[in-house]
Amino acid sequence: MHDVPTITPEEAAEALGAKREGFVLLDIREPVELTWAAVEGATCIPMQELPERLGELDGATEIAVLCHTGRRSHMVTAWLRHQGRAGARNVIGGIDLWSQTVDPAIPRY
């Protein structure tokens, strides 16, 4: 597994909260996972649907990729960058770390 650029949950939350132009928090978890824990304002595209829905992500956009613990998002970040989405970064620790450091109201699972 090769290294990919990262972003902390705190940095991603700040960009999302500021509605920063050209920033997308991309949650790639499965729909059932979103019922357990979700970040308001995230764009949700399950990992398996990304190849067919890639066109929904602007190539110039900064994309912070979120999953449960950061493993799936690491792979997806590498794939997105290979597909020309140079602004893709992996959210370290996924929603699990997000709930610990940003928003404890989001349940851990």
C-alpha cells in the first residue's frame, strides 16, 4: 500500500463547517453504516458505486475521503488520485476518530 496525502478529522471538519469553496467531504461507507453514524454535509457515495459515479466529483475539487477507520478511504484516495482527482486526501482514522476528536455526539461502532 503506497502513501497518499492525508487530512485530519479536525481539518476536514473546519473546511466543511466553513463551507470552503471547492471542498467535498466524501463519505464512501455503505448506506447501513450511515444509519449508525453520519457527518452532516458530507457527500455520500458508497465505495462500490464510485467507478460509475466518478463524474459527480469535480477534478479540481479538494476531496476528503471518509470511511469507518481510514482503511477503505486510503485505497479510494489512491484510486481517485490515479483517476486524476489530485485533490483527494484520506481522512485519518475515519469517522471513528472523527467522533472522538470532532463530534462526540456521533456514535462509534
